[in-house]
Amino acid sequence: SNIDAASNATLSDSDAISEWKDLSGNDNNALQASAAYQPILTGQAVVFDGSNDRMTLPDGTMTIGNSDYEFIVVIKSHKDQNGVIYHAGNNLSGQDNGLRYNTSRKAYNYWWANDISTGENVIDLNELQLIEYSYDNDSGREIYIDGELSASDSASNRNGVAQNNILGDGVASDWNFDGEISEVLIFDQALTVGQRAKINYYLSTKWGLE
């Protein structure tokens, strides 16, 4: 990952990460000022300890209201535990939007009290995976695991809010992510089949995904 927007020229292996720069030009940088909560750079991945590591992003990084979205992440999960990879919202029904998994290794795109989930054991431990979740207010939600559609529904009543965009944890939760995040992409639209295929190919080639 290009954490510092300079091909990691300012960083060394095992450095604590206080800022993960947004390369899109939108300044949606992930920040963590407190050393106690900073994840660690290991190789090309940012490693979250599953205890208290987390980074915050600006309000509105994830789309709000009933707007479309697409979230794509390359991760390696370390443990069977409840873990939030990304969260946005206030823990109120219909106002949240995030990606988490549980001890059965199901992946969830949760809106708080209105979730979509995959089947069990789709999250592989200690293996790099490409996970995507999307929403189109005309057709509903989808979750893709390694490029394959794993879950979908026709939900259409999202009321997302701008606050509390967090990488590696939720709001007032102990569901910290234990694992590695290599890349994060957030779009303010649901991607087309062709767009998703191009991005999946790029990421799979870049990260050596099977």
C-alpha cells in the first residue's frame, strides 16, 4: 500500500501509522493521533491488532442518505472473532453502513438492524482476500468475495449519516478488526459489471490474488 503517497519512502517496516493518505485527491485521509491506537505497517499491509487499533476518516467519506456506494477492500483476517473492517454512522437503525464479519466467518454489510450477510466460512484466515459490498437504490445490495457474488437483496430504505467513518472498528464497540488491510477503495456510486471486473483484475494482479 502507498500509505504516505510517496511509495512509503517516509516509512519503515513496523512503523506505527498516524495517517493513511487518500490517493484520490479528495483528502479523505485516515488518521489516528494517539499512539496507543495506531496500526502498524508490515510489508505492504497496515496491521490492526484486534484490541484497540482504529483510524478515523472525514465525515461523509461514505455516501449518506439513500445514495449508492461501493466499498472494496483487500484484507487478511488473523482470527475467528467479531471484527469490523469499516464503519460509518451512529448505531441507529438504517443510519449505519459498514463491513464486518463474525465468528462463523460470515461477511455482513450492515445498516444497523437491516443487514445482509453471506453464508458461513467465506472469510479465510491468514489469506489475502478481495471483499466488496455495494448498493444501488434501484436494485439493492450485493456482497462479493474474491470477485464472486456471495449475497444480494433488494433493500432500498437506507438513511446513512455522515458521522463516524472508522477503519478497523465500530462506534462504541469492542469488535476490533484483527488482521491486515492492504488497500481500500470507496466510490460514491455502485459500479457496473465492467467497472468492477477491471478493478478486480487490477487488484488481483497487484496483490497476487488467486
